[in-house]
Amino acid sequence: MAGSKFAYVRNFELPDPLLPEAFMVLRIDGHAFHRLSEEHNFVKPNDERALQLMDHAARDVMNEFKDIILAFGESDEYSFLFRRSASLYNRREAKILTTITSLFTSSYVFNWSKYLSDTPLKYCPSFDGRIVLYPTATVVRDYLSWRQADTHINNLYNTVFWALVLKGGQTTTEAHATLRGTVSSQKHEMLYSRFGINYNELPARFRKGSVLVREEVSDTTEARSGPETDKAAASDPGEPVPTSGKKAQKKKPRVRTTVELYHCDIIGDEFWDCRQNLLADS
Ligand SMILES: Nc1nc2c(ncn2[C@@H]2O[C@H](COP(=O)(O)OP(=O)(O)O)[C@@H](O)[C@H]2O)c(=O)[nH]1
Ligand SMILES: [Mg+2]
């Protein structure tokens, strides 16, 4: 049936496909979280509960969108890396961006009280989002290194800054002035000599950010279909079901995936050497 005479307006809806075969990174960032963190009394410089809530929302996104192979989070931001050949929503940019940004946001709100139980949410938080395409695995690694280096730089600065204010009695203006022009080693030294804080002993979550990785679990569980198999399994649930005999079940190795959370270095090679498949998708 022909559409109404108004249907032509659909022609104004232009396609917005993302280049095939390029790596997609979607980064969300909390809108005005400086204010949100103040209004909800986030612990300074890092509020573990708020960071765990971010991790929870990111995990919800990864559980829903299996094309995401890795995510990296710090502060009020999270980056989601898609496998290169991801074809969700025919790679329509607006559809991917809006669906994931809104899922992240709703999970953040939905789960808020689990992490900040004594702090009622006063207003609606929101996140902006963008998708950037990267042509090679090297650039993807550099992107992630950039974000983790940012985590380190900000965290070191914020840790000394808030130590100067909260423990050293400086005003925020004085603390900024104290830190102006200092290099990393001087900040480490200041933390240690003035406040007895060994930066490297601070929680890895604060120093390294959060890395969520989709990992394969080789699952050799039987495909159970017959009563014999069920019985055999029930007799000793910890043991594999026998595979010999007429009625034995065929083993069907399935590839299941889980999403694991780490607070580890992703700038060096070790993380990637252990996960060579991650960026090898062709
Ligand atoms: N106290 C505290 N503040 C945080 C924490 N995580 C994020 N923030 C705040 O969120 C801001 C995030 O930075 P940015 O996105 O540049 O600022 P925005 O434009 O206000 O969202 C930081 O500057 C902090 O003020 C936290 O764990 N504790
Ligand atoms: Mg922000």
C-alpha cells in the first residue's frame, strides 16, 4: 500500500553508517559530574562506590552488546571497544550511540542505591557519548593507553591536591599553587614526605582505572538430552558424564564468554600478549 502523501519526509532521514572494518570506540562521559559529585558528597579524590557503579553500568552494557570486547573506565567516563567486524544495527551511528548511552545511563540510575545507599539521587544524571573510528590495532592500543595515562596523571594530581587541602590545611587555591609546575616525581615525594602516602600502594582501581574484558570460557559441559544422562550427572554432579557406550552424549564444546574486571596496566604489552585474539578480529 502506498504511504500517505507525507511519507516523502522520510527522505530527509539520511543514512549514517560507520565505516566497515574500522575499530569503533564509543566513549561516554558524565555530564557536569563535577557538580553531581559535589551534590552527592562523593569521597575526594576517588569515591570507590561511584566507580563501582560506573563499572556495573558498563558491565550491563557489555552483557547486552556482545560485540563489545573491552571497556575502560575512569572517573565519570567509560570507553567501549567493539570488535572490528561488529555489524550491530548495520553500524548505524546514531542508533548505536543513543542506545548504548541511554542503557548506560539508565543502569547508572537503576543501580545507584546499591552503591550509594545512604545518598538519595537528587536529580537525573546524564552522559554524553561519541563514537570514534580507528583504523588499526596500534591506534586502538594508543587510544586506550592515552585514557589510562590520563587516569594516572589525574589521579596523581588529585591525590596530592586533596591531601594538601584535607590533611595539609591548604585552601584549594593554595594547593593548586603548590602543585603548579611540579613533575610526577615531586608529587610522589610530596605525598610521601608530607603525608606518609606511598602512591604505588593506593588501590589499583584508582591508579589504573577499570578494564572490563570479554573472555572466552571453554565450556565442556554435556549437552544433556536424555534421562540416562541426567541420572549420571545427578549421581555425581562434579564429574563429567561418561562418554563411552551407546547412549553416551557427544561432547559439544561451546564457547561461552564472561566479562572480567581488572585494574591492571594496559599500556604495556603483557596484557595484550596474553589476549592476542582481542584485536585480531578480521
Ligand atoms: N569527589 C569525586 N569526584 C569525582 C569522582 N569521579 C568523578 N568526579 C568528578 O567528575 C569530574 C569529571 O570530570 P569532567 O568530565 O572533566 O567534568 P564534568 O564536565 O563536570 O563532568 C571530576 O572533575 C570530578 O569533579 C570521584 O570519584 N570523586
Ligand atoms: Mg564529565
